[in-house]
Amino acid sequence: MKPAAAVEQMVPIKRGDAVTHKRWAVDLAAAARLAGVEVGRLTREAREMAEHFPRWVLAVTREGQPAACRACDGLLVFDAGIRCASCGKPVREPARGSRAGWFGVMPPVGIDGLARIKDALVARPPRRHVVGHRAGLGHYMLVPLVVTYPAGYPAHPPDVFYLPEFRDIPGVPSAEYSHAFHMIGQGRMCLFAVGEWHDRMTAREVLQQRAYAHVIKFLNYANGKTDAFAIVSRS
């Protein structure tokens, strides 16, 4: 029997005016150790993510955000252990509270119908977010998210976070906790009612079935639709 193919990932690296691409085979054993997840389970999830979210990266996270290299501020990934994707420096001991998780951008959300906030988004997109235009879609926004595997996963669902700059979107409230827009602190989405999560679900399913809907609803909330979260998405 042939061994299973490695899960490979890639990120663009800017050096001066040039952009290169760093590629590596994901060290799933190292990621599983940091996540506290059985390596077979994490391997299955990584293969799902590679199929459905191929540009997302399995990375070190801390406090709901991507952890940064102390030497160059690059992304910390699982490449023969933990190392910086930019400068290649290995990390022997990640900072206290570090977890394994995913970092990437969600599929495009059309914003031409968001009359109150569209012009501001086009004129000044939030840092680390992308606003563009595509034929057939019109103006769109790419919203980055962070997924973190919590202690005890998969008994508990993964946590999904916005980046802090999402709060710079006009109309997005500064409050961290709210039933009105389903947030539970530190930019973390509230995605499941009691009893809705089951341990067969994966990070990929959470992103597709719950988090993407949360992004769309939150942008509509910012645009003035205060009942955008009135109907809870269900899988």
C-alpha cells in the first residue's frame, strides 16, 4: 500500500518588490501535539481543508489570532516542527497559550447591495481584508478568519474569530458580547446553540455551514439590518 500523500501548503512571501512562494509539507504530528488532537483526526481535517479551502494554512494561534514570529513578524506554521514561514526560524517553545488552528480568507461576499457601507469599504478596506471587483459578481470583500482548536476538541466546537480590523468596518459595533450579532468576546463568533455541536463535525464544515453565514449577516448588520441574526443558520 502506498503511503498517503503529504498535505502541502503555500504562502506568498514579499521580499522588497518581489513576491515568492514558500511551500512546505505540513508536520501534522507537531500540529496535533499543540492542538491536543489525535493525529489521525487532524490529518482527516487537513485533507478536507486542502480540498475545500486550499489556500488556508494550518498555523499557530494565540488568543484567537495568528501567532507571529518574534524575529520578523511572519506566520508560524508546522514545517518540520514549528517555524516561521517567512524567515524560516524554528520555534522550540511557542508562547504560553498557543494552539493550533487555521488562518485564511472566506469566499467573496458581494457588497454592492450594502449601500450604507460599500463606498467606505471600497475607498478604504480594513487592513488584512481585501475589497475588489469581478465581472459577474461586482464589488466583493474577502474577510479573513482564524479557527482555533480548543482544549478537549472534538468534544467542543472549534472557535472562530474575526481579525481586530473587522471592527474598522463602518457600522460594526465595538461591543464584544451581544445576542443581537452573536459574538462572545475577543472577536469570537457564537455559532452553536446548546446541543447543536456534535463531534463528527469538522473545521471545514463549521466554516462552510456556520462562519460564512455569520460574516454575511454581520456585514448586513453593519449596513443597518439590525435583525440580520434573527434567524439562526442550522446545518
